[in-house]
Amino acid sequence: MKHNLKVTFLILGMFFVAQLLGLAVVNLYAGNAMPYGLGPIDNPSPVTTLIQFVISLCFAILIILGLMKLKAERILRIWFFVVVFVALGLFFTAFLRNIPYASIIALVIALPLTYYKIIKRNMLVHNITELLIYPGIASLFVPLLSVWTAIVLLIIISAYDMYAVWHSGMMQKMAKYQIQKVRVFAGLLIPYLAPGQAKLLANSRSKKALKNAKVSVAMLGGGDIVFPMILAGVLLLARGLIPALLVSVFATLGLAALLYASEKGKFYPAMPFITLGCLVGLALQLLV
């Protein structure tokens, strides 16, 4: 097991809570217009949406790699700030939509959270907002996809994840660059001390011991959170709550299997395991 039980269960719990929040936000937006003019201008077919999404994702990755090459950390930080700010606005608007000026109030709430996440880099705020950002993002794409196109999207993302982690190492480079240079990470980020280190620090008041303490970090990328959320949201609108919950539960079990089988010091693509869990959940709901 790559991380200790406490950290493993914390990651799984946060992942599952994010999935439930995603279903709540998708349900609240169902049949309602999106704020900030973010709804689609036309009504593209799910296949067209899938193609456009994959092409846009490829361009986004190329842009990020280009900015990394140019060492344009400030531009990337601004990019993260805008995305987080708008995504939080979408999340809070969903719950405030019945009151006047809901979308403006939502941005007022989102602004200090975004500031403490991106500028001040508060770790608690970072992880809490990670649970809220992806439901907002998912709500934009869920109405545009069908069940089958959402499944194809997960398979494509899983293939890319395997290539980027196991073959090119691109995912590790991007994560390292985000944390060390941009100082923002898109995903859960949980630092913790190994048991021996924790006991040593508890019994020592030495500043040197504190400075030399080795900190492990548990990470889960934002894509690993949002893509199963999109499939579950599509199922919620198409087939109801139970199929959506089954997918969310089995996506969490897929992640749990990865965390249990993973080894310290090694990197793994999470999406293939999460996608497999989603497919098992889908198959089960078809049987019942």
C-alpha cells in the first residue's frame, strides 16, 4: 500500500464526497440555464461534443506544455485563478439559485476562497475547494453528453493517462512543475509524515529535526475526480439516482483497489482503475 490507512481512507472519502456533490450540482442545474453565459449557444450532438472536448483537451495540454517550456508560471497561475474562481461560482450558484443575484453572491463567496487557494496557498482551503471545483466544471459538460459518449470519453482519458504516466512520464513532470514552480496543483494534495518521522518530531523540539523531516505527499489529479463525475451525472439525468450512485460507489472502489495495490515510490495512472470501476457499476445497474 502506497500510503498509510489514514491517508488512504481520507483520499477515498474526499473522492466520494466530491462525487456526491457533483450529482447534487448536476441535479440542481437540470433544466436550468447556466450562469455567466457558459451554457452552449447551440445544441450540439453528444458525438460532436465528445470530439470537440477531446480536441480542446489536446490543445489545452499543448498550451500547458508550451507555457512550461517558456517558464510562464505567472500566466499559468492566472489561468488557474480564473478557472477556480468561475468553477466555484458555478458550484455556489447551484445552491443559491433561488435567491436574487445568486450568481453575483456566488462569486463574492468564491473570491476569498480562490485567493487563499492560489495566492496564499492554504493547504486546508486547497483541498476543501478541490471538492467544490469539479462539480462546477462537470455541470457544464453533463447536459451535452450521452451515456455512451461519456463512457468513450473515460476510455480515451484512461488511455492517455496510461501513456502519460507509464510511457512518456509527462504526467509526473506536469505535476512536479505545478507544485514546485507554479505552486498550484489541480487535484487533492495531502502531505503527511511517516509514523517514525511523526514520533521523532513529537519527541524533539529541535528546529533542525523539523527542517530535516521527510514529508510524503498523497496526490490525486483533478481529472481523476471530474471524469467519473461526468459519467455519473449523465446517468443521473438519463436513468435516475440509483445508476448514478452505483457508478460513483464503484468508481471509489476502483480507486481503492489502486491505492491498495500501489507501492511506495511508484507512479500509477488512476483513471484506468476508476474507469474499470465505473464500467462494473454500469454493468451491475443493467443487471438490476
